[in-house]
Amino acid sequence: MDESNKSEQVEENKPSSHIRLRKFTLVMLIFFTVFATAGVTTFALAFGNEKAVEVGAPDRREFEKLYQAYDQLTNSYYKELDQQQLIDGAINGMLDSMKDPYSDYMTQDEAKEFRSTLSSSFEGIGAEIQERDGSILVVSPIKGAPAEKAGLLPNDEILEVNGESVQGLTVNEAVMKIRGEKGTEVSLSIRRAGSPKPITIDIIRDEIPIDTVYLEMKNENVAHIQITNFSENTYEEFVDKLNEARSKGMKSLVLDMRQNPGGLLDQAIYIASLFIEEGKGVVSVDYRAGEDEEINARGGEKVDVPTTVLINEGSASASEIVAAALQESAGIKVIGTKSFGKGTVQSPLDFNDGSNMKITTAKWLTPKGNWINEKGIKPDITVELPEYASLPFLNQEEELKLNVISEQVEVAEKMLTALGYSIETVDRTFTEETEEAVKKFQLDNELEQSGVLTGDTTFTLLNKLREDLQKNDPQLKAALKELGVEEVTPSEEQATETETE
């Protein structure tokens, strides 16, 4: 599944215990996504004890207008209509009227595609999206996936897919257009903050593995564990990586949940419980009927080394629950930028024909009773990424050369400058100074010294910029400094490990 965005949503994954958190219609469709089932007349959320919201049978008179409209259309329209399409449209209409970005309906085909993401891998671009006010926005690209490698960023607005507008589409409809077989290409037209014109990004779809936890040891005793999503096996993966880190002499830990769009609530609770004293709060869920559920940390073995947490604007759903729980119940410092902010709970309903509907049934609160919806979690230590981390994407097909004047030239000059190729005047004009900087970059990277920025040169420039950000990550450095670690260098073994992610 591929697309969805920031904010929190909870979605049941199994009839009694698995709940998934999604953001603003967080449908991680082309990436992960866990689907759940519920009774035909109830939406159930289970946190140990089953909670349900009863859906009573409505008075038929209240729907008389709807029945009349349906009969008139099917009997009198000038051509035969698809009855199922009318019913699907009616359900969609009810959900749209609520103006709730987290409540949605999936047809049989959409639900089938949605469920297919439950396998150990899926094929797509690897990004999570959401629908907001009729627009399709990127929540975050998945670590190492084609979307990330191509330069897709959180909050990018997707305007077109292969030349077709996605404005007004549901997340499910947009995902159906973006998904595709491994090796095929999809072209996205996006609008990025700070960029006056749309940007075209071509992405080759690939198989997206469901691994969600990654470990890198630094200075032989600092564990940097990144959780990219909360799926069915995330807790087990995390414990495995934790034990591996301990075997390598872990003395402190950085828990990195940046760009983590969420996932299953039970996995978030299990992981949070590893850091929080038994009985202390993890999260509470408030239902309309007033049957609130307080979820506390479980017992068992605890992480007993100094820990810091990393979040950013791409952290949503389950990752926000974990970050808030560790911040408020364990006093662990949270570092980075404000998280996405999604504080509502969604429950799914499977219809007998295979279609599915999800509606918002509750809101969740932090251990101290804070509702972070549309506000996000404020870090204890705010650290921004450098300006070049949010620069517009460079089009590899466009030729930037001497005397060209465009916004892309200014972006390229900022990128070259960030990598140490000094350009005195950074503007929209490709000057001889720019040409010399490009030639020097090409020489240093064993590329043809044409002085023209296009194709392989543009691709290499983007990769080098990404590598530089990873090497000089100011947020990670701040987290390590908080732990008393100033300088860190991954070992050769660890560097190889991270390359295979």
C-alpha cells in the first residue's frame, strides 16, 4: 500500500485485539496496512476488554426519500444503471457529508487491494497518503522505498497520477491509480510548499518489504533503532533488535520514529510498555457513550538504559502514542520537530459482499489527558533539519546549463552549495560559476564533465545530498548529545547492514 499522511487513526486488525492507527484517512495503501473485521451491527475496538458502539436499526421513514430516489433512478433513468454503484455512491455520500477525513468506504475491489497489503511484501512506490479537503497529501515515504529514493516528501500534494487529476478522489481511489506491478513506472505531479510550479516525479514501482525495525550501532555502545511502521510483527522485530543491541554492548538507545505513519495500537502499547513502569499510563480512549478505556503499561522486562526519542512532522498515529507515553509516563526526552497530530480512533465494518467502511468512533488522549489532534506532540528539544532537506525536487529529465533561467537552477545551486561547491550568487540564472561548480561535482563523482546538470548528474546530486543529510543528521546528533555522546561512527559491519535496508 502506498499513501497516507500525518495524524492518528486507530483501526481494528483482528476481531478482538489488533487495532490499527491511521492518519487523516491514513490508509497506508500502497505500503503497509492492516485490515480488520467487525460485526455487521457493531464497531468493536478491543484493548483487552471489548468495547462496542451499537448501531441501531433506523426508522424506515427517515430513509423514505433515499428509497424514493433509488427507485426513481433505477426505474426511470434513460439507461440502465449499476445498482451496486448506486449503493456504493449512497454510502460514500453519507460519509462525505460528515466531513471527517478518517471515515471512508471501500468497494469490493478497493477492499481486496487493501487486504493484499497484509502479505510479507507488496508492490508499489512505498508512500503513505491521506485525503484532506479534497486533496491527496503525502504523509511520509517509507524508508528505503522508491518514493523516498525519488525524493517524495511529507506534505507533498499529489495533483496528478500519469496525467490524470486526483483532485476530489478518495484515498482509496488515488491509491488504486498509484499502485502497480514491480518494474512499472508511475508519474506523479506534485505541489510542494515553497515551489510556485508543480513538480513531476517519475517513480519505478518495486516490491516493498514489510520489515519495520532497523538497528545501527554507533561507537559500539549506542543503539540507534528506527521503527518505520507498527505492523503485526513490529514488537517481535523490536525485541529481536533490542536483544541484538544488548549483545553488542548497548549502553544507551535512540528510538527513532521519524517518518513513521503509525500502525497497530497493540504493537505500540507493547513497545511503550518496555520503557514505562508497570501500571503507568500509555494511552486512554474516549468513546461517545462515555465508556472510556485507560491502557497502562504491562509488566515484564524493561529497557534500563538511557533513552531518547526522535519524531518529526511525518510521525503520526501509533508513533505519536508511543512518543507521548514515553514523554509523559517515563520522562524520556523527545527530540526533533512537532509530530503530525491525529487523535481520533477509527473502527472498521466488513460488509458481507467484501466491501468495507470505517468510521471515527473515539478519540485518544495521552497519559496526562492531552488531546494532540491537529496539534501534534511538541518535542522537549526542537531541532530543525537544514534548509536543503526541504528543497524542491530536481527533474532529472530537465537540462540545466549555461544561461538557463529557472527556479530549478536556484534549487540546484542551493544543493551544490550545501555539498561544499561554493557559488557566490545563488539565484535563478545558470552562470559560468554554476557551470564550473557542476563540472567540479562531476569530476569528484566520476561523471562526464559537461557542466550540464541533467540525468545521471542530477540523480547523483540528489543521492549525495541525501547521504550528507544522513551523515550529518542534526536531530540524531542532538539525541546522541542528550545521551552524552558527541561523536559517533558506524562500524563497517553496521554500514553494510544499513545498506541492505
